[in-house]
Amino acid sequence: MPGTIETDGPGAPERRLPGQHGPSPRHPTARPAGARRRWQHFIAAHSSPSLTAAVTVVMWAAAAVAWTLTTLRLDHRLGSGLGRDLGTVWYAERVFAHGGQPYSQAATHHRLYLYPPSSLLVLRPTALLSLHAALVLGLVATAALAWATVMVTSAAFGRRWWGLTSAVVVFALAFPQPMVAELTLENVTVMCALALAGCYLLVTRGHFDAAAILIGLSLAIKPMLLPVVLMFVIARKPRAFCLAIAVPLVLNGIAFAVVKNPNEVWSKLPSLLNRSGSGVQFNSAWVGVGHILGLPGLATILIQVATVALAVAGAWWSWQRLTDPATRFVTTTSVLLIGAFLAGTLSENHFMVVLVPLAMSAIVPEAPMRRVTAWIGVLLLMGLTPPGSLLGLDSEANLSVFRAFGMAVVLLTIVVVVGRRRSDASRMGLTMKSGTGQSSTLNGTFAG
């Protein structure tokens, strides 16, 4: 990441490793020591509060223009087809508001409502709007929630929420395929992304219970962040774990009492657990990728098992070996999410929005996402893929396959980086026992 993204100007909070004094260390192999010093002197000589502020304002203005053009283009191109997922929510909420059966396709204009009954309680205000108003406001709200996700994540990393880091990421986020898909569908995934960012901010400040309640509310709307609950187990926060589970259970208990024929939701699950027909090409879980590429069923199962093992190891090592609090939480939970997306049954384009905080962790010196291979994976999962002719696939299937490859590359990079730190720590211990080379070994270990 460019050096300018690593600071929001003088006075911005700075992360330090335990026992560290002075500036945060940089990776020792990133560039030769002389070149690194020259680069640091250049940045110091050309940085000032006024220059940083000017660049930040320009980037926010560019972000506003980019997002405006993107939304106008989508509205012009799709017309009445914009916001299909939010439209489904609206029909279901209107049926629920009038005492009907929201899971009956006959009652919802043949829309397939797949969210849990508790979502009908949380999203109830949607029914107060007309369909047109809901879709227009939904497009604006989707963009606003995406901006808020970036800003809250910046705050979790110790940056100013309105600073240069947020401005650059918000600008860049106007273009990737997953964000465009989220804007097109007006799906509730962006609400999950904001809840996840809020969770990161809360846990870095020690508010585990509040973070658990926030995750629980997101699960009541859409169970996408269910793997994140394991973070409270890894962190040994049993009360937070119970809260994260209790919130959706209580809300669903209430919903089952007031929603008409809520058990119909179970009949909708096969469409989530077994994508078939043309729906397969949108699925970047290994089951979908295996079907697209014609892989044998056994090969797909073996890949899924290997993915689960890597995700478990990566999450545990990330929690044990990363020292920056935000990077620790973000990396651990993101590894769990990637494992669920790949080894589960469903992983669509807009799901990648919840991995934006993981990409943003590259502003932290010790983050595994600072590696080149990690960013190759990010580019793939964000939609910058080779042409479909490479694998003989159409555009949607090509995006799905390379999105899965991108997630796999990110997962492997994180596992290798945090895995190597155990070897570094072991070598450090041996060196300290022998009484030689202590200083150089410590420096190499902290730099990762």
C-alpha cells in the first residue's frame, strides 16, 4: 500500500507493538535499508498537515463523483430491474404487515423470501414506504452504509474516520464488482458489513458484549456472519458468545409467534443449500465451482475439507500471533468467513463486501494482507479477472470461479504468513537460549 495511506496526517493515532518505542517497524525485506530510509525522508519532507488535508478533500470529492456516476449509471441501465432483493423484502414485509404469509410466493408476487422470520421484525419499517420510494432510498442507503463501513473500519484501525485512509478506500470501492452487485440488488449484505465493522471497533475498545449484540442483530436479519460468533469462543468470552446466539434466538422466537405460517421458511432452505440450474454460475463456493468446472464430487469434497482445515489453522494462528488488536480481530474473523464462503454451499458476488475490512488491514505494518499474493487474491475476488475464454466460461461463471480462486489465494497467504511466525518465534527462543543474535532475531520476528 502507498505510504500516504498509512497515515491520516500528523496527530493520527499510531499502533505500536508491545515494548516498541519509536516509529512502527516496516517489513525488513520490503526494500533495501538505504532505499527505505530515502523513502521515509522523502515522505517526511513532502508531508504537511495542509497538504494531507488538501489531498483528503480531493479524494472525498472524487469519491462523491465516482459513487454518483455509478448509481446514476445503474439506475439508467437497469431501470425497474434495480433493487430486486430489496423489492423482495418489501413485498414480504407488506404481506406480513397485512397478516398474510410472507413465505408464500403466491402472496409476494412470486418473490422467494429467504431471510429468517426475525428479519421481518427488524426490517418492518420497509413496509411503511411505497415500492418506488423503498428502491430509491434503498440505493442511497446502500451507498451510505458502504461509506460508513469503511469509516468505522478506519476508526477501528486507529485512523480518523474522515481521514485519507477512508477517502481512498471509499473512492476505490465505487468500482469493484461486489459493490456494484450490492448496489444493483440493494441486498442487506451491506448491513452485515457495517455490523462487522462496528464489531471490530467495539472489540478493539474492549466492549465485547456490545459487539456480540451487534453481531446477533445482524444474524437476525441474515445469518451471513455466523462464523464470526466463533471469534468470541477463541477470545474466551463466553458471555459475549451467549449474547450473540441469544439475540437471534429471542427475535426468532417472537417472530414465530407473530408471523403467519413461519414454518414455510424451512421449505425454502433447499434453494440455499443446493444451487442448481443457471443459479450455479453465480456461486463461488467450491460446490458451485466444482460443478462449473466439471470436477468429480470426491475432488470437491476433498477441497472443502482442506479449506476448512486451513481456515481453522489460519484463524487460530492469526489470533495467537498477531499483536495489533484490530488486525488480530479482522484477520481472524475474515479467515473464518472465507472458509465458510468456500467450503459452504453459497457464496455470491456481493458477499465479498464483508471482506473490505480485511483488505484495509494492509495499512498495518504487521498485517498479512501487506503481501503481494494477498492483493492478487483481493483483485480476483473483487472482480478483476482474466477473460472467460481462458477457461471457456461465460462472464458470470468466470467471475465466480476466479472469485473462489481469489479467496483461496488470500486464505493461503494468511496461513503461510502467520504460520511462519511460529517458526520465527521458535528460532528467536533458541537464539535467546544460546545468548547470541538476540537483537537481530527480535527485529526479524516483529517485522514478520
